[in-house]
Amino acid sequence: MTGGTYDIIAEEGSTLSLQFEYQDENSSPVNITSSSNIIEFTVKRTSTKTDTFMFKVRSDGNDVEGAFEFPDTENIFGRITKTGGTVGSFLLTLKAETMDLFKIETYFYNLRLLNDATVTPLCKGRLIVESKV
């Protein structure tokens, strides 16, 4: 399955909160409530595979091994919360302090669902950081 493409526009220094609902090809919510389902949001400076990621935020709150440009030793950048409502819903939140670390430019992200050895791309695109008005 191929994930969709969605550009996110965020303001520097402001909290970013985005609500998602993962649906199948019939527009029915996909159950992600199992603890074995981990949602992962990764931000990089470029869209290349070899670029070092700036940080990752995961729904299980665990650190992700790898080379961070901004080390996230305490899951300080934000969180992904599986929300009520429907079984496929989750909320991505990046803290204002995190958005303050970004320069005003375009970054790249991907959002994936991990379940054991299975990786399902949910969404990818550009994270465009704009200045405060």
C-alpha cells in the first residue's frame, strides 16, 4: 500500500496539532489500537534516503535508535496519541519549543505504521515552516 502525500504548513514557535484517521480503501477506519501498532513521524532536511533524520516521534514514547540532529532522549519534541472516537484516529502534536528549533524553510517528513516487521506508509510530504505573523 502506498501512503498519500500531504504538505503541512506550520508556524515557527507555535504548537502543531494534527488529527489523522487511518482508513482502508473502502474508507473504513483501520484498527490501530493494539499496542503492537506503533505510529512513527520522521522529519528530515531532504527527501533522500541517506539524509540523517532531525527527529522522530513515536506513539509508544520510546526512543528511536539512529543519528538525530536534535537528540530526543526524553520524547520532548511531541507525541502521537491514539485517540478515542474511532479505532483509526490519532493525534500528532509537536510542541512549540520544537517548532522554535526550525529555521523558516521546507523540510520533509513521513508518517508510518509499524507492526513487527511490517511497515505501512501512511503519509509523506513537506513540512513548511513559516514565520510568525
